[in-house]
Amino acid sequence: MSIRRTRLTPEESRSTALAAARKLLIEHGPQAVTLKAVAGEIGRTHANLLHHFGSAAGLQGELAKSIADSVNGSIAEAVELARAGEADARLIVDQCFDAFGREGAGALAAWMIITGNRDALNPILDSIRGLVAQLAVGHDAHHVAESTLSLVLNALGDSLLGPPIAEALNLQRDAARDLAAQRLRHRFEAEHPRG
């Protein structure tokens, strides 16, 4: 009995491939996100994925952008809630740190840089610039950019070296998150002083 392949639209095919790539990233790390591995996960050919992404670097870049875009939407919502006093800054910090840690964005970004795929970071940087522009409406754009820089670099560093450094310094595993949330709370309080 032969198995018929389901014909997917180009968008469905890309979406399915990105979901499989994300699964491989989380389960096995960035080195596992290859065209061959993703093709095997979704029952497609290497050539099919090559057509959609151009290369493994293209696939990794699209994966990083999709992670950044989905996380940025959640972060923007959390920032607005925090600015309105309806949520704590820790929610923003946790979402950012989780994206870089649990979701694998930190390892993927480091992998792309180490392997010379710096161009694939451009969509991520564009996504972050878009988030900052959105959050800066009606606020000091420079302060929003500084807070974003600090949070992203903290989350990236924590995703790569957080556990061993916290342990070496005899600190709790979440110490970096606690510090980042504290800084962000101060920034929100400076923007909207009570009194």
C-alpha cells in the first residue's frame, strides 16, 4: 500500500517546517536544525525545504524570526499591562528569558554567530527594532531602547551561562531574572512616579 503525501500550500509547508525546526531546536539544540533533519521530521524532501528556505542558514534565520515575532507580541502586551499597573515587570522578564532559554533562541543566536551566519540575525534585529518602536509610542524612545538592550543581553547571557555562573557565585538560579525585573520595575516607576 502506498502512502499519499498531502499537498500543502507553500505557506503551510513553511509553517510545518518551522514547527518541526522549533521542536528540534528545543529537544536537541541548534546544531540539530538542518534541512535534512527537518525534512525527515515532516516527511518532505531536502529539495523541498531547500526550495522554501534556500539553505540551512535560511531555515535557521526564519526560525529565529518566528520565535522573536511570537515572543515580541507577548512582551508588548505585558509591557502595556505593567505600564498600567496591571502586571509586574517580572512577567516581561520571564517571557524574554524563557524565549532565550527554554525556547532555544539564545542557543540558536549563538550558533548562528559562531557558524558565521550573522546575516540570519537581521530578521531578529528587525523584530526587536519593531518592538521598541511600538513600545516607544508616547514614551521616551531612548529609555525603551536601553531597557530592551539590557533585558535582551541579560536573557541571552543567562540562557548560555546562567546556571554555572549562578552556582559558582552561590546565588539562586533565578537571580539574573530577579535583578532584571528589579531594574525594569525602577524604569517603570521613573516613567510613572506615584504620588
